[in-house]
Amino acid sequence: LTPYQLVKDKLCNHYAPTPTKYAQRYAFTKISQKRGEKVEDYVERLTEVAMNCQFGEEFQSRMLDQFIGGLNNESVKAKLLKKTNLTLDVAREHVAREEIANSEAQFMSGSSSGTVNKVYGKKPKPKKFKAENSVNKQ
């Protein structure tokens, strides 16, 4: 290492220290699927944090546990929990198929997944037109 790189590394570690594996693992256990989030995006977020958790040989097992535990669809979660010898790839594929089936069912029934919210508030009063020069006061 050059003296510049050594000083740079020390400053970077001082001002932006790398979180410990325990902090990363805590953050990992708090990740859950957001409403409307696709399964692939959810897995990507999980993987990004898991890479810094130093799980070692338990990586796949911990990913699967958190993946299932963090799903927002309880019926899909229940289906996955009934399976034996489940892997992350199989679980991800199952959830992706469920997402597609639900989307197609909504399309076929004519309903949309979007919601419309009513806006409450005061209606603006109409502005009155003043014609200062058109009316002559006598």
C-alpha cells in the first residue's frame, strides 16, 4: 500500500466505519417485503444485506428463513411452510408464479390493483369579478 492509500483507508474507516456483522444481521432480520414489491426486488434487497452478514455455510438457509418470514402475502407464506425440502430458488419461483397468477386474475376480473383516495378539503370560493370602471357611482 502506498502512504496515500493507507491514510485514505484510515480516514474512511474513521469517518464511515463498516457496520459490524451483528448490526448487518439485525438489519437483515428486519427486512420484509414491501406492499406491491415484486419478489425479485425483495430477494435483491435481502441479498444485498446478507452479503455483509458473514453467514458462511448458513447463507442459503438464513436467506430462505428471512425470505419466507418477510413475505407480505400470508396465504403464500402458509403454502411455502407446508413444503418439505424447500430451497430459496423453489420458494422464489413459487412466489413469482403466485404474483403472476394474481395479476392475471385481477386483469380477467376487470379489477385493478390501484386504489383511488378521496381528497378532503375546502372548496375554493369563486373569485368575484370587479369591474371598477364599468359602474359609475352617482
